[in-house]
Amino acid sequence: MAFIEIKDVRFSYAMEAGAEKEVLHGINLDIGQGAFVALLGHNGCGKSTMAKLLNGMLSPSSGQVLIDGLDAGLEENQLPVRRQVGLVLQNPDNQLVAGIVEEDVAFGPENLGVPPEEIRRRVDEALKAVDMYHYREHAPHKLSGGQKQRVAIAGVIAMETKCIVLDEPTAMLDPRGRQEVMETITRLNREKGITIVLITHYMDEAVQAGRVVVMDKGQVLMDGTPQHVFKQVERLKRHDLDVPQATELCYRLRAAGVALPDIPLSVEECVGMFRNLLR
Amino acid sequence: MLSDITLGQFFPAKSLMHKADPRLKICLTIFSIVLIFAAGNFFSLGWAVLYIALAMALSKIPLKMYLRALKPILFLVAFTAVLNIFYGTGDPLFQWGILKITKNGLLNCLFVSIRIIVLILASSVLTFTTSPTQLTDAIERLLRPLSKLHVPVHDFAMMMTIALRFVPLLMEETDKIMSAQKARGADMESGGLVQRVKALIPVLIPLFVSAFRRAYDLATAMESRCYHGGEGRTKMKVLRFSSHDYCIIGSALLALAAFITLNMVFPPAIVR
């Protein structure tokens, strides 16, 4: 049994005058413990709905979301599910509760009724894990976007969740903040074995994941390793989806008749390939 | 420019007053305000002033800060002082038409002015040495008995925490929206009062819309982090009385005893 099991999940939003709009049309996904999955897709393809289904903020219209065997759609499972799956939102300002960094990180464990000394330990550890320990007594509004987002991640880690779902965590950040957040996520996945579900529309971020799931119009379009997914450039383009810049470059060179041995995913890979070619 | 406003005027430093338990500080502030109003003569009032001056000295906050805190109430002090001067009874020292100044009036004026000034200084010691979060925490703890009467103490404290967190954010946003509207040709600085208030509407509406959007996000974030009200909630920072808090209580009790003695031994200063 996988850590997260999504079984034939459909979801409809209630519209005006009793009408309903189905945004997810039968999703099936299994995500194993310790995986790093990127969820890609356009705005309105149902990505954010997926994020809220994963920690029980929304319940599926039909089908099941199982977190470690618990049905996330049931009211009585809400707290146990949220203890396992933390959610980080797009806007770094709106998700911090307290006026001091360390007190914000303590918010989750405080809600769980963890004893004070244990909270202190978890908060210090979480802040060190995201490299924000030196800022523990700062006010959140004095921090940069990337730093705020790292504090939000620390707030989830302090709850000792097994999985973090991040809903476009870098969309409002500058390139530097984006890099900070991505480095933090990959490190947490690698060193602490925390399952990461990263929802994004930046292809360059998706490449860093171990598995990419592409969604389109409420359905899973592709599912596989970044190599597998991004090499299907034409298929992605047919659905108006981008590919990483390096991939795009090599794809066009190939189309123009340049013989390239491989289609790289990252700038480093691309540079390496050209260096070998030109030697 | 708007973001420069500091909240709660907290002035971080390492002093005996900063270290004291915030609950104790709130109680002592109320205690000294009562003392100031209970003082009947200049001796006991002087004692209360001395007591608060000691607290100010121990706070290690420059006198300049305290004087600045007094600035907004100078008018009020002057106003009550003038009123009291002319309301005295007894033989006039100086008379001009119906206005007369008596010795008693002058004393009353001095007494009342000292009262108001010291009152502000006493509450400044509290707000200067206690961070807004500590203050919220202490109020929550002090009011906790009320939750037995179904007063939602925890919810109020949570609301205050969130307000403190979001005020600087919304100020920054107001600034941004104002600049954006000015860039679109909005005129906010000229015209009469009505016109200026009207000019604020294009600022307030986007501000409210964004505040609601933020509230929605915040609610999602709080729920995701297992927030379910105050029930079963613990705190990372537990307020505990330390030995030096007990020393402060002891000295306050001694001061109170001296105050009562002074108040009883000397005759009341204010005579109506």
C-alpha cells in the first residue's frame, strides 16, 4: 500500500443556481513514502484542488483519497490526516499567523497539544532545517519572500508531518527566493525522507523532482520520470505546456537538422553535452 | 512611509523591567494607576511618583522616549490645568472680572497635572518594556478565569495576535494601492474634507477585497496546521514567575504600606 493513494477521485465545485462544475474527472495516483513528485499543469487544471484534497481541506465528490490508509475525505479523519500532510500555500504573507518567526513555527505543534519543552526542541530543529534559525526572533514582515516561505515550511516540519504539499510555493518569489525554496525542499526530501508533492508551473523546478505528473483539464496526462515526460516535447506542446529551456533549445536544434545525441533537461546537462560534442 | 509606524511602541532592551513577567507588569500598572488616584496629598502622590520614576529608571529606556510619549497629551494636561486654576475656592490671589486665582486653585492645578502625567508615564513603562505578543499572552492568561463564564478569551487573544501580525502588512498594502491610484491620476491631497474622504474610496475598496482574500488563505493555512480553537492547545512559551518577580511583588507591597501611611498621616491636599 502506497503512502498516498488517490482512487478514481472526482471533484465538483458548486456553481450558482445549483449547477456544478466538475474540475477533476477521475484521478488515479499512488505516491510512495519519501517520493518527490512534481504536479504540473495549467491554471485551472485542478492542481490546487488536488492540494486541498490531499490534506482533507476538501472532500472528493466521488472516489477516495487515502493517506497512510486513512480516508482524508472523512470529517473525523481531518486532524490525523493534517498531522501527516502539511500544506504550504503560494502567498508567503497570508499563511504566517504570529508576529514572531519562532512563534509562528510553534503554532502547529501548539495546536497538537505538544508539551512546551518538546515544542521548543521541534521549533529549533525545524528552523535549523530550513536555515532560518538566526531569524527566529524577527518579525515576518521584515523578511524576504523566500525567507517567509522557508518559515512556512518550518511550520509544517515542526508538526513532524511525513508529507509536505506545496501549492506553487515559488510563484510570488524572485529568482533567488525560488532557488532558496527549491534547495530547502530537495534537502528535506533527501535528508529527512519527507514526501514532497510540489505543485508548480515552472518546468525547471519540475525537472528536480523524481517523478513528474502532468495534469490537463482535470485528468492525468502523463506520469513518469522527468526524462520520460519532457522528452515528449511534441505531446506537451500540443497541450500548450512548456518544456525546460534547455530542452526547448535542443528540440529546436534537432528540428533544424542538427544531430544531437540526447535531449537534456537542465542547463548543466545541456552545457555538458555541447562541450562533448564540440570537443 | 506608513510602514514606519511601530506597533505598541515596544522598545527592546535588556533590563529588569523587560525581564519581569508581563502579567505582573500589567497588574503593577493597574496598581500604580490606582495609587495615583487614591493619593490624597502631595506626600503620598510624591511617593507614587517616586515609585514610578524608579520603574522608569530600571527600564533602561532613555528619558527622551518617555517625554515623547507625553507629547500627545500635553494639550489635555494644559486644558485641565487651566480649568482647575480658575475653579479654586478661598481668598483670591488675583482677580480679573469673574476669573479669580486662589492658592487652593493653584495647588489643585499642580496636583491634577502631576496625576495625568504620571498616569501616562506608568502605562508607558508597560508598553515600552513589553512586546505586543507578550502583552497578548499575558492578557489571555489573566482573563482565563472568564472562559469559565463562556467568554471566548482564547479567540480574542488569537484575533489580537492576527491583527498584530497583519497591521504592518495592510499598511504596506495601503501605501502600494495609494501609489497605484496616484499613478492613475487620483488626487488625494487637495480639495475639501468631503472630497478627500471620497478620494479614499478607491483605496479602501481594493484594500478590503485583498484583506478578505488574505483572510481566506489564512484560514486555510491555520486549518491545515490543525488549528481547532483553544481546546487542548499548549504554548511553547509558558509564563512563569521567577525569583525576581517575587522581589518586585515584595517591594510593591512595601511601597503600598508606605503609601497608605503617608496618605493617612498628612491632610488631603485638594479642597473643594
